[in-house]
Amino acid sequence: MKKVKHKRPQDESFPVGKLVKKSLRPLVLAYYNAARRADDIADAQNLTREEKLAQLAETARAFHNKEAEGQFRAAADLGKLFGMENLANTLFLDLLTAFERDAENRQPEIWEQLIDYCKYSAAPVGRFMLAIHDENPSTYLPAETLCAALQIVNHIQDLKEDAVKLRRFYLPAEMMKRHGAENSDIYLSFMTPPLKKVVGEVLENVKGMLKDSEVLPSLISSFRLRAEVGVILSLTNSVVKRLEKGDVLAQRIRPSGWDWGQGLVQRLENGIVGKEKNCQDGKMNNIKRMVKKSGTSFFWSMRLLPAAQRNAMYTIYAFFRHIDDIVDGETDMDEKLELINAWREELDNIYDKKLPTTDIGRKIYKNCMRFKLPKEEFIKMIDSISMDLPNPVQAPTMEKFNQYCRGVAGVPGNLSLRIFGCTDQQIIEELATTLGAALQITNILRDVKEDAQAQRLYIPEEFLQKAGIKTRDPLSVVVDKNLAVAREALAKIAQEDYERAFEIIKRIDPKTARPVKAIAYIYKRYFDIMQNRGWEIISPKPRIGRISKLCLALKAFIGK
């Protein structure tokens, strides 16, 4: 069997367990060594695709069997340190999934596919470090974001090397095409203007991810891990600045000695010493960043609200995202159900006026008291999101479809109207149900391809039948020539709901109506973009820039 050359921890651009306490260093190094050797297999120039996949399969077997020699010994040693029930099992195998993709040289088509790749290639490392330090799961989301940013920065640093040595391209094909760049541009000794635009857009996205990750040190209990994360954040920001100014095809850009020193000093001073001071603010900021990251349309429509209402809305949406992330997560079914039930108990605590146990729970408690938010709405939300358990929703009946829309979109609408100051119960229910359905159908029409990749199909059975679509397999449905007919029929429902919703909005107080109109305007813009280009087109997803979203929000708030 062919052997491959392996990197060492000291060869990496970023610290590998350098600040971790001594008792955990053997675990960190074992995980690193196993991952490094598997990664090197995927990157080996002397191996064919088939040989790489075979050796990666052998790596997985060595990890499971806990016995191996030679280049597979590292995986076996890791298997000995961790029982099969341990979190490390999933996290290591997720890495192997990423390396298998690398072996097959899959270029991402869109940005979201690159992020999905990072969920396997980078996120497991962050979760592993948090798990061995017994950190709270609230740290996972910002950690995954940071790890994805690090991974993408490495891709930019190695842009030419990956192309020349491995014929591997990580820049999304859609982004390259949009800017007029070609993969062949990467083989040059300098960046062409189109390629520079692609790299610039990627780095802008990375800067946003790093901004979203800044809350992570304040959420980490371990002093040493907090220090390491702080240093990594500082180093990565420095590298991004160097990448923006430099030419990655002309030279490999790495953090300098000055960057290292500055990272240590700044983070020791601000991220560690100041933890207690910043911790409380960090919790609310974490909720805010979660909203901004996961729902930019919602975020921009809420920016102009008074602080109390704005923070209440951020909390409601963070709760929604948290439940959704549980259902969409990679944990086993029993753990998902356990987490969902834990949130039902948390709601019982909130409404029994007992002390909530989570940061989001405490924020919900505060806002439930202030805005009189009913418990049953939160329960409806949980029930509707949980409809994807144990199996993803596929071609639901109209009854199930309406129930789903009421729970995942009508509930936020119901709670929002109460927060905005509406007191008419009939109007609250009517508007929440109608506008909620319009918004959710817009999401379904926009995300039909993405949902199919997750084996989900939210288009009701009735519409599929009328369109003459016989298959119910989501991936087959999205390539069916009659899908446009089903999408157009569903779009007519959304159009009617939008028209009805705007009529209902006229019946409520103008001040209360402003934030409702803001979110409706933004989603209606998405809907109009799709309708104008035709329902036979399902990708790329429609996009609205931040300035446009803010302008739409302003339009609602100035009463037009």
C-alpha cells in the first residue's frame, strides 16, 4: 500500500492545542494526528481517487476496531481513547466524510455548498475541543462559524497549491461565473481582476463570519480554551487583512510574528481579563448575532424598532432558530427528542414562574411577562418544527401543510403582533395566519432545491397530483419538468395571502403596522423576483442586498 507524507502540528498556520491544559493535550494531539493523516491521504498526489477512498475506508475501520499499524495507527489510537458512545465517534467520522469529498474533487456550485462542506471538514474540530472541555452547547454555533471561517481562509491561502497539485477548486462555481472568472485563472502567477473580485467577495463573507464569532470567548468557561480561541480570532482577522491587500497567487500569506504577539496581548487583555465584564452583554449579543446570521431579512426589518421590542423579537427568533437547529442537527433521534422535551420543560418553568435554566429561556421569561405572550404559541411552534421528526416532511396533506405554516410562521407573527402592541385577538390570529402562510410559502418556493437535498418536500400532495408529478422522492421532484406547474399553483395561494394580509394591515394602528409591513415588503420582494423570472427556475436563490432590505424597512416605517 502506498504511503503518504504527513504534516506536523508545528507546520500549521494556527495554534494546535498550544494553550490547552496538559491533561487534555494527549487527547487533542491524538485527534489531530488521526485527522491529519486522514487529510493527507485525501491530499496525496501519488494516490488515485480509488486508492484514496480505499485508504479512508481503512482509516474508519481502524478507528472502529481500535487496532492497526503504520499510517492507520493514529486512527486506532484515537479509537482506543474514546468509546463508541462518545461524541468523538461522530466528530471523527464527519471529518472522514469531508476527506472523501476532497478525494472526489467536488467543487461547490454555490456558497451554501462550501459552508456545508465546512460542517464536515472544520466544525467537528471546534465541537471536539468544546466537548472535551465540557463547554455549554450554546458555544457550538459561534464555534462552527469560526471553524468554517478558518477553513475558508486556508482554502484561499492554498488556492494555487490545491489547483496545481490536486486539481481541486473550492471557490463556488456560481461565484466564479458571476464575476467572469475561470478555474484556469488560478494557475497564473497573479490574480486576474475577475478572480480578485471572487476572492474579495469570499473574504467579505469570512469577515462577517468572524464578526459573528466574536462572542465565542465570552461564552467559554475554560481560561486556556478561551485564550486559544481569542488568539485564533485575532490571527485570522490579521490574515484576512493581509489576504485582501496581497496576491495569493504570487505568494503564500501567513500570520507574521507581529500578528502572533498582537493576538496574544490583545486577547489576554480584552477577551480574558474582561470576560466577567462582557459576559452578560455577550449573551444578548449572541442572540442578536444568531438572528443576523440565520435570518437577515428578519434582522433588517427589526433594526428600526425601539430597543425593548427589538430585543424581544430577537429572542423569539433565536428560540425559533434554536429549536430548528435541534431538529436539523446531526445528533441521533433520541438526543433530539430529549432536547425538544427539555425545551417543553423549560416553557413549563417559564409559565410556572420558576427559574429558567437557559439564556434564551431567561430572555423569554422576561418578555413573556412584559408582552403577555401565550404559552400555547410556543408549543405550536415546537410541534410544527418537530413535524420533521423522526422523518422529514414529504408531500404533506393540505391540513398538515396549513398546520405546519401556522406553527413555523404564524406563531412568530402572532407573538410579534403582541410585541408591537396589537391587542385585537381576532386581527392577531387572522393576520398571523394569513401573512405567516404567505411568508412560509415564499420560503418553500425559494428553498425547494435545498430542502430536497435534506430529503424534504413541503409542496402539498394535492399540488403534486394536479401537476402530474408521480414521484414523491424530493430529489426526483426538483428535476421533474412539471415542478414549475406545482410551484406556480402554490404561488397563487401565496399571492392571495399577501393581498389579503396587506388589506388586514390597513385595519391596525399605523405604528403597530410598520414592522409588520417591513417584513412583508422584504419577503414580497423575494416572491416577486421568483415570479418574474418564472417558476421553472429554482436556482440560484433570489437575493436582496442589505441596502435594499434597509430601504424596504424604511419604506414601511415612514408610512409609504
